[in-house]
Amino acid sequence: MTRPKPRLPAALIAPRRLIVGALAWGLAMAISLLASVLVLGRDMGSHNGALAMLYAAGGFLGWLIALPLIHVITRSRAPSVVLSAWLLILGLSTLAATAALFAVHYRIFYAHWHAPAFTRVWIYQQIFTGASAAYQFAVTGLRHFLPVGLLLLFGLGVAMARRSR
């Protein structure tokens, strides 16, 4: 009886590949925001530069989180599994990282009015500030990933699925 190959080495990725991919995906997410703002007329006022940086950082972190997971899950799998993993894992990790950065920014803005740290009131304020940030990102922030970010994600997933054959 043969032992199954361990999946952990598949998660090890060359640092240069990881960083270059993260930079490229971060740039792609900033372009998605800028295309949404400039082409589709979803202007956010004077905050476009800061938002582009936030979306770029979200894409960067999302890539760093997703790539090792994708490599573990898709090792020796069918192209359909590879496509699904790229779409699901990279998409969700990019959204989650961008939303988390948005929540941190939201928290920093409201910290001035919060109670002293680690009190019961402060804990409630953290929970409700985080929930408010998540809601606001869902309502106003997700649309900037459409349609450009979704097309880029789908294109990348298809390319990786073809490469895995």
C-alpha cells in the first residue's frame, strides 16, 4: 500500500513568486476601483487615491492569504477544481482582506470617541464599529470590484485552470 503524498510542501511557494503575484493582484484591484470610479462614474470624491491604495493593499493581502491555500487544494486536481479554487479562494480572500482594512480604517477614525481600552463599553464599541464598517463596505465598497475585478478574477482562474492540465 502506498502512502499518499503530503500536501504541506505544495503550500511552500517561492517568495519572489508570492510577492510579485501579490503586487500584480494588488495593482489589478486598484485598477478595478479606478475603472469603477472613472469609467462607470462611481466617484467617491476626493478620497479616490486613498481608496485605490486600500483596494491595492486588500488585493495584496488577499493574494498572500489565498495562494498557499490554492496550491494545497489544487495539487494534482482537475482543471475544474483549479478554476473553482481560484475563483472562490482568491475572490473571498481579496474581499475579506479589503473589508478588514476598511474596518481598521473605520475603527481608527472613530477611536477618538471610544471609551478607554478594554472596558466593557469599549468592547461593545469595537463590535458595533466593526459591524458598521462591514455593512458600509458591503453596501458601498463591493461594487468597485464589479465588473473589472470580477473579469480579472475569472480570467486569472481560467488561465490557471488551463495551465494545470
